[in-house]
Amino acid sequence: MKEGKKMTEKELAKMFDHTFLKAYATDNDFIRLCQEAKDMGVAMVAINSEPVRLCKELLKGTDIHVGAAISFPLGQTSLDVKLYETKKAIDDGADEIDYVVNIGKVKQGDFAYIQKEMESIVSLCKENDVISKVIFENCYLEKEEIKRLAEIAKVVKPDFIKTSTGFGTGGALIEDVLLMKSIVGDSVKVKAAGGIRDWETCQKFIEAGAQRIGTSCSMDILKGFKAEQ
């Protein structure tokens, strides 16, 4: 948050990607998720790719985006499969795409593959006027690997780079957001996700430079924010 400028509840809500990515999610869960999203006025609902069409219909007439998670949560699908899933989600109505990088390729130092993957998916999103987010899954990465990914993103220019899926061995860390932001500056935005469940934690990530917050606890965070006012 900018010093001297007090954030409003509405502005905070518009930083949330309100999330439900559980394997056991049913239509009733998505109905509830989308109603909560409308009640709060969040930026996006974050879901897996299959229920995109349903959520798009549920959010019709609002400015709330539908975001599809691609190759989630492992990232271990081929580029062709990631592109197919991305295109199918876009055709079904997705406004935003959050895809997981091929973490194994990062670990073996194949950054040429990672750049090609990022360029291909980001290009497809741009062609369709869809927001792109690249999930690093930092819990499995060394700081130098996070830095290399951010350097590639600075060249490719997705809309966001993102800390975590929330399904790994760890979630968002302040130090990782600071590192990612230090590399991309203002050319790419940073999304923090994974383990952000209360206003105190959320505030620290915003102050570190995160411009979107992925969380299933949006309502609790807003309650904490309102209690502090």
C-alpha cells in the first residue's frame, strides 16, 4: 500500500482472486463461490478449468473475472497439453489464466524450455485478450531459480508472476515476493498465493509489492480489515 493512502474495503476486495480448487468441488461449491465473489466484489474466482463455463454463467452481468488454473498443481504436462487446456478454458469463457511452469525443467536448468513455454502460453492469452499469470511454485525452488524465472518473465511480460499453487510443501513468502518484485519492477505484477488467511498476513504481502492475493479466505481477510478500521 502506498504510504499516506488508506485502502478502502472495495479496493482491497478487488485485489482478491477468490479461490476454490479442491478435487471434491461440486456445482454447489461453485454456486457458493460465485455468490461470495459477488457479495465481496472481488477481482476473480480461481477455479480449475472444467467449471469455467458454469462460473462464467453464474457471474454474467458482473465485472468479476473467471480464472482457470492450467496444469494445476504440478505443472508436469507437455506444452501442447498446456496450450490445449488454455485454449479450451478461454473458449469456455476464462478471462484469466494461471498456469504452472514445468518445475522439473526449472530444476534441471532448462530455462530455454521454460522461456518457450512462457512465450507460447502468454502469446495465446494476449491473442485472446486474456490476463496471464505464471505460477513458479517457489517452495521447490532455490532463490537463484526464482530469480531466473523472474528474469525470463521480465522479457516475456506475462501480466503476473505468482508465488505458489497452495498445494505444494509451502506457500507464499514475503522474501520471495520481494525478490520477484526486485527483478520485474513495474513491468510485471506479482501475485501472492498460498497460506494467506488473515488481514495481518495479507497486509504484509501487499506492502511487499503483491498486487493480487490468491486466497480461499477472502471473507475472513475482509472481516479482519473492517475490524481494524
